[in-house]
Amino acid sequence: MGAIKLKRSTSASQPFYFTVVAGNGQTLVTSETYTSKQGAVNGMESLYNAMQGTVQYDDLT
């Protein structure tokens, strides 16, 4: 199962971002950076809510 993970960057001015990771460990999405932890959490929640019931993918292998 995949996950949305909150992370810290090395940037002092925008230290927070998040990634979407597939069940196999592959990073699918990396967000922009945020100035506050709450901003990153809001972005995570927005993405999660937008994805509900609409997730699809094309297997190009």
C-alpha cells in the first residue's frame, strides 16, 4: 500500500515537503517546498482528498 510522507528539506526558508510513495517503494510525486509544517500538511490533505475514488494509472511496461 502506498503512503504520503512528510519530509524535511535542507532549505532553511522552506524546510517542509511531502512525497507520495507507491507500495513498492517508488516515489511517485514530490511536492513543492513549504515554509511551514502546517502548509505541507494542508497540501498533503488536499492531494489526498482530490485522489479519493479517482486514482488510475496506465501501465506502460
